[in-house]
Amino acid sequence: MTETSLRKQLEQARERIEELEEELAKAAKATCEDRYRMVFENAPGGMAIITEQGNILLSNAEAKKFLGLSGADGERNAEDFYVNREDRNRLLALIRKKRHIRNYPVLMHRLDGASMWASLSARAIDYGGEPANLVSFTDITEHRRALRRLELDELRFERLYALSEMTQHTEKEILDFALEAITEVTGSEIGYIYRVSEDQTQLTLHAWSESVMERCSIKDVPEVYSICETGLWGEPLRQGRPVITNDYPNLKKKKGYPDGHIPVRNHLGVPVFEENRVVFLAGVGNKPGDYTEDDIRHMELIMNGTWRIIQRRRSRAELAAAHAELEEKVRRRTDRLQQVNRELAGLNLTLMSKDQEREQARMELLRYQRIIETNPDLISLIDSDYRYVIVNESYTHIFGLKRESIVGQPVGILFGSRYFEERFKPAIDRALKGETLTEAAWLPLPDAGERYMSITYQPVRVQGDDAEYVSFEARDMTDLKRSEEDLKAIAERLDLATDAAHLGIWEWDLRTDDLLWDRKMFDLYQAEPLPPKELFDFWRGCIHPDDLAATEQQLARSIETKEPLYLEFRIVRADKAVRHIRIEGLVQVDDKGMPIRLIGISMDVTEQRQMEDELRTLASTDPLTGASNRRQFMSRLGEEFERCKRYNTSLVLLSLDIDHFKRINDTYGHPAGDDVLKELVALCRSTLRTTDLFGRVGGEEFQAALTQTRIGAGENTAERLRRRVEQCEVRTHDQIITFTISIGVTALTPDDESIEGLLKRADDALYQAKRSGRNRVIVL
């Protein structure tokens, strides 16, 4: 029910109460006690005569029911029923000044402790020669609660929408915003958010509400707690579900809180899950009233949305960092490989030249002595007795020995006898038999430690010399080896990052149509690995038929323009599950600028889409009846109004209200009243056309906009709906309820410049229908 319609009903009730007050004032002076009692006792609202000291001299049955009185009137003082006794002092001051006050809202409580809102009216009277006040009151608790629920729904929607726009903010900013949002939507005084460790044993404080921290006198607030040391506030993590405590002071098993902590009246804790693991623990406390399931729903929606935003932000940051690191490593490795290849090419040319002129080996060795001397690699000539014949300057530099201390000595003198027997001797023997071989090994070198060396053993024959030699060349490849190990480690970290972010990596060769997927891609599609030649057709077959054409068009456009690819579509997996997939990709081109490859990532965004759909539904639909809510209906009505004005088409607006709906709620209960509202919505939907607009704009107030309709046809539709409602029976809770509606009808006129005039005429017509006896249609 909207605030306007609630106020209208309250205004009517207050007018009736004022009439009864006038009658009661007159009755106070009358001599007929029976007449006075009849008027006083049968008043529709609570009425009482109270002295200025607060003594209740007289109260009717409705007042006793409202306040929970059971004994004589004089046994209680009015001060007992005010939550804030300053409200009574303000009321007395107003009565003394004005002699009469109306519609003063006050928060009160019954004798049983239940809180309620009352609208008070009071008049100073003379009662039996004693000055007193005649007080009447109406229960407006549901009105206040309805307004609060509307405010909270709008507030929650605004906070969730703001969260969805914070992907570029820091985690601290996102969590600070979430903390403010959960305390605001639950109406709480205090709030906090803790991070939960991977092993679910520790809680790390993110933040408390700043206003609470200012009031706490605890000197050192711990940032890290062990879950086993926590009391009530750790229960949501231990139980794996939200926990509400609405009477903390009287809780028997509480651990209590340290000196200086702000007093806690009530508390609500909610865990935030990532699959089966709790990642955050959020809590609020000191709400003026009790915490309910609605508070749990508000907090879970906000905190789950917060976690999704943080996940998305982390995944993008980790992927960007890993990608940048990998690009840099690949660039350095490529530069190093190119340099090594150039060096190897030069060495190979030298070796080929020496092989072609084998008969002049010794002469060639002398000719290239200078080249060998200046070469940074270890180059030596070894004879069949495994002794050094020639060594280059690198040997003398690395081992710190003079040339004459090495030449003529066995190979084992430099590297050790065990290393010589296990590694060098078998290779030298093979080379002496005419075999050229290359191997890589870690060699122990003085000062430099172990270095990864590429070693080549080359047989050498010298013309005119029957002796056999082996050319030994060792090149330091340590940096290259470590670069390869670094690349492998980066690849492993990239795998971990994509697994954590639920990302799949793919590569499509545009020249061959080969499609490569990593393991996560097959997990996303719930498929077994396939050959690259078959994978593209399999992927096309998984795309939802309604999305296939658009998906292929966007792929073709990205390839043609060479622009980054951003694409979202649905797939149908083998288990018939429909999932939403988002892909992002980059087009790679050759030297001529022709596209040759498309690489990218894929992610499952089904839960994100479901959350967005839920938000849209919450924002546009009345949760009880399923009809459009006031916001959605007014938005659609505004659009239809502008369309009708632009194209000069007709429009009829119906404003309808259930007659005596409060009586239905009071007689049968609110659940039965809810069933009546649902039945009315069903009748309206079956009576109206699919092109017509229909929505719930208040508690029992609805409006319908009939498009392309003249006033006569609109009146006929309204009358047909009224008759169907009149003939309807609602069977609920072992009761049969009949009800009627009043309808106001008006049409769009050329003079209407905005929808306000149209809405006012419809409301005026509905008001006339009510005043004319209800259960009728009035046209204005």
C-alpha cells in the first residue's frame, strides 16, 4: 500500500474519530449515563480519559485491547505505555497550549512488551469536575512497517546497483561500502566484516562501523581472532548458516565482551560462501527492533554481490599481471635464444670448416688459435691418453691456472677423477671412434659454482700424424636453462591463476581451423578432450541455437576489423544444462597485417546473470502478487503517456481499490487478506489484454492502463471486472470470502500535459465511487 493511500484511509478514520470525540464531549455533560457509555464503548478506536498526572480514569474496550489492559482502569498510569516518556511531556505541553491536538505519532508498547505505533488525538475536558484529557488513538504500526519495508527494498536495490559499478575500486573501498550498506539496510547501530582464512580457523578484521569505534574505550582491538576463541559472533562460521540473537543480555551461554565494548542488545551474523568455504563473516547489531529473515535476505544479497565483485576484480588483476609477466619472460627468452642461435651458427660454421679440412686439422688448429683464444667458451684438444694438448685462454681464466700448468695434464686434474670417469671418459672414447656428439650437463667450476654447459666432442685427424685427438668445446647455457625453468614456473602459476579464476584459455588457428583448449575449457563445457581438427565443430554444436548466428557474426567482425573480441552467449551442455559463457580475445596478424590467429579466455558467468535477473525482478515486481510494483508501473505508464501524446492515440486509466479491505484483514487475518489480493490480481490479468499495463500501487490499490482504448470500451472493461469480482469466492484457511471493488475510470485528453492530471482524475473517480456506496464504476 502506498503512503498516499494509507494517509487517505487514516484521514477518513481520524474524521470519524473526531466526530465521535465531539459526541463524547457532549455526552460527558449529559445526565444520561447509559447514552454516554454506549457512545464511549462503541467507538471504533481506542479512547480513554486520563488526568494530567497520567492516571487512567476510564478506557473503552478497544483501548484495553490496544494497550493490553485486563484489570480496572485506575490500576495503570499512562506513562507505563510510552517508550520515550518525553513524548508524553511534549503531548501535555501541546494540550495546555492548544487545548486540542490531532494525529500525533508516538512509539508505544503494550504491557506484554510488544512495540507499536499509535496516532494520538487529545482534547482537554472537564470530567466530573476534575480537569482531564480525552485521548483517542489509532494503531498505525503496519503503516509504519510498510513504509519501512519499501524504504529498505529501494535502499537495498540502490546499494546492490552501486556495488555492481565498483569493479574498478579497491577491495578496501568495496568492503567499506558493503559495511555501510548492511548496517543501513538492516537499520543497525553497529556492523563489522571479517576475512576468513583458507583453513577456516582464523578471522581477520576488515573494519568496524566508525561510529562504534569512537564510542568503544577498548585500547587494543585484535585484528586476528582464532575461531575457537570467539563467542556468539563466531557461531555463523561454526554452524555454516546465518544466526540471529534478539535478546543478547539474557542469553545464558554467551561469553560476554571485554570492558569498554559498546553494549550489545541483539545481533545477526551471516557467513559468505565460495562453494563450500566461508570467505567472509559479516555481522550487525543493536537494531531498534528484532532481526528477521528479511534482514538475513538483505545482508546475504549485499555480501554475496560484494564477493562476486571482489572475485571479478581479483581475477582480472591476476590475469593481467600473469599475462604481462609471461610476455616479458617470453620476450627475454626470445632475445636470448636469438643470440644463442647466432652464436651457435657461427660455431657450427667453424666446426664444418674444420671437418671439411680434416687432413689439415693440426695446421688449421694453429691458424684458428687466435679465434679460439678469444672465444668465451671452454675449447681444448685432448689426445687418446686423455691429456690436454691445447687449451684456450678461457681455461686459464676460469680455473686460475697458467697454461703450462694445464697442458700435458690429465682431464681429471681440473674436474676431479670421479667426474672424469663417469662423464668425460665415455664421451671421449666415442669421439675417438669417429662419433661427433653433443650433450648438456652441470659442471663444477671454481668461483662460478655449478654451471649448465653444452658440451661438444668432435673427433680430429691431423694429416701426417697417426695420433687421434678429440676437440672438447663447452658453452655456458646456465642463463638459458634458468630462463626455461622460469618459463615453466610461470606456466604453472598461470594454470593456478586460471583455475582460481575459473578461466579457460583457447587458441584458434585461422589458417587451419585448428582449435586448442586448455583443461579448464573442457571443464567449462563438461566435455572430454578432442583433437584440434574436431574441436571447432564441437564448439559450434554447443552454442544455443538462438545465439549461434549472432555469435558467428561477432567473431567474423572481430577478425575483419582486428579489434579485441568481447562476446557473451549461451551453451547447452551434454547434461542439458544451459550456461552463460563470456569470452574475450585478441586477433594476431602476420607481417602483412593478415589475421592468422585468435587467442583468448572463456569464463562461466551464469551465476552473475542469474543475480542480475533477480535484481531486475526485485526492482520491478510486487513480491506478494507478482504484479508490477509501483515504480515499474509508473515508469511504463510514463512511456505509454509520451507515446500516446506523440502519435495522438487513446488511453484509458483505471484506478481500483478493494472495499472494506481492513475489515477482511481484521475478520479473517492478514494471510487471508493476502489470498484476496492474489485472487484479485488473477481476475484482473484474465480480464485485461496482454497489451494493457497493470500494477499494484498500494496495499489494496491497483491501477490499469488500457492502450488503444476509448472511454466507452474502458468503462465496459471496468464494469466486466467489477462483476467478476462480485461473483468471486475466495476459499482460504477453511473460510469462504467474498469481496467487492470500486473503480475510477478516466481517459487521456488533449489538455493533459503530464500524467499527474490523468492520475488525479482516476483517484477522484475512485473516491467518488467509494463515497457513493462502493462496488461501482465511476467515470470522470
